[in-house]
Amino acid sequence: MSKEKAPVTQAIRVLREHKVDYTEHLYKYEEKGGTTVSARELGVDEHAVVKTLIMEDENKHPLIVLMHGDCEVGTGMLAKQVGVKKIHPCDPKTADKHSGYQVGGTSPFGTRHAMPVYMEASIADLPVIYINGGKRGFLVGVSPQDVIRVLQPTLVNAAA
């Protein structure tokens, strides 16, 4: 664990505003390392590290998908549950524009624009999850129930 002080990001402000108990976890960010690196650095199961993905439907409407780190999003399955024809990941520049965060540091809390949030249903079954705190190399440990309370996501079954 790094000795540096955790940043106060927009995501942290939202968690504080909603009185969410969370733990701060800084780690050495690796370009394209994803949840494999963060899970290794934190010494936790990658299944409990939740990635925040900014995607779009065929009409370029953005949405947030929360998925287990060790799973992929079945975009066809997700599109069917959301009621659209197609869903695909945004390119990094577009994702940054929608979220206000830099890809690799995207948090679902405190995004620049409000977007619908879809969460893999089995995430709710975990005792604690590690999700981005709004900066590369910074995760927060939170209860999935708090994530549900604050973000009010639609629960989906789209893990591939």
C-alpha cells in the first residue's frame, strides 16, 4: 500500500455526501493492466474488483455498466435486457467526455453527466467490492448495498 494520501475526487465527495462507509486503496497503476493488476496489488479476488465501463447504444446514448473484473460484458445480452438493438464500448475519448474521468480511473460516482447505470446482479451478493475512486491507481472498498442505494442501478445478467 502506498504511503501517499488518497485523493479527494468527485467520486469521494459523492460517497461522503451519501454517508457511505468506504476504505481507500492506492496502488501502482499499470497502463492496460485493468482489474488483474488492481486485484493483485490489493491482494483481493478479481471477482470482487468491479470495473466501470462507459458504453453507448446504437443512438449514441451513454450508459454505465458495472461488471466483475474477471468477466466480460455480453453486449448482446445487455442490449436485450436494456431494450435497445446494440450496445458497444465507447472509445476512450468519448468515455472521458461522458464521465469526466480518465479511462482507467472512471468511477460510477460523480460522473460529469448523469447516465443510466446497469450492474451485474451477482455483484450485489458480494460482501465488499472494490471500485474505482475516480483516479487511476485508486480504488475504494464499499458495500454493494451502498452502491445500489447511491446509484440505483438496474440489475442485469450480462456476464459473458
